Amino acid sequence: MALIYFGPFFFGGYYWTERSAIRDSFPNEDGLVVFGKDIENKKVVIWDTGRNKFIKLIENNFWILYRPISVGGIDTETADERMQITWSATHQEGEIYHTLFAAEVLDEDIVKVIVSNEINSEKDLSLKEVEEQSTIFFEMDVENGVAAHYTLIPNYDVGNFKFRGVDAEGNVVSIY
């Protein structure tokens, strides 16, 4: 009896290993994992190809099979050229979305990236005011020049996200 592997398309996008799911999914280029975080049966990774960085959400529902369920390029640059950011939302079920956030920090003074969705986007709001006016507010610590976060968000909260680069003293030095 011979076992023939027909690739990820045969298995509905599943791969035999986590490494294959990261490496062989879009953009299907060699690279390095520069950020990784396990969350239940999922893993958030940032894949650096040397030219671009991508955030990927890999799930493992069947012990030995891995599948990328969301991929996005980190390529939207802030006006001040201190960060590149991205976010993506993929429908999970009902009114809930898998939501990924990522930032590549181009200014070494930025040690944390704060994501929020307040309506009033004035730069001079204090972080406490931003948090009070937001239904989504979280901090991402910068590791290896990147930061990432994964969460489930109801559809009415998806969108209008603001990214703030914060220095070691807690000052907002970049906003998108």
C-alpha cells in the first residue's frame, strides 16, 4: 500500500508541519520567524523574507495538521516613516472575526505599539483618554523590531483602528 501526498490543496490547505504551513503559504518564500506567540490551538508569527514581513495566523486543529487561516503583509507606512502596520480580519463564525494586528518598528525609540479604535483621533489625547473612548485597546510589546497581536472581535468593532508608537517614557511618538 502506497501513501501519496497530494499537497496542501488536497487537504484543504493543511500542511503536515507548522514550519511548512508558515513557509509554503503566501508569500511562499524562504525567510525567518522573527516573532511567534502561541494562543490555544493557534500561533501568530511574523515571517521575514528579507524584503518584506508578513503576519500569519496558523491553526492546529488535528494534532499533526497545520493551516494558515490569515496572512497579511506589513506594508502600510506611517506618515512619519517610524512604523509600518497592518491588520486583517477573517470571518470565524456568526458575528465574530479572527483579527490580527502587526507593526514593524522603524524607529528604535518605539518600545510599545498601542492599538485602539476611539472615534476622536486627535494626537494630543492622553493614553488614558484613548482607552476610555475605545472599545478595543491593547498594547503590543516590540520584540526583534516587530509587534503582533491576535484576538476575536465582534464585527461591529472591526475597523477604524489607530496604531500609536510609544517610547520608553510613555510618550506617543508616532500615530497612524
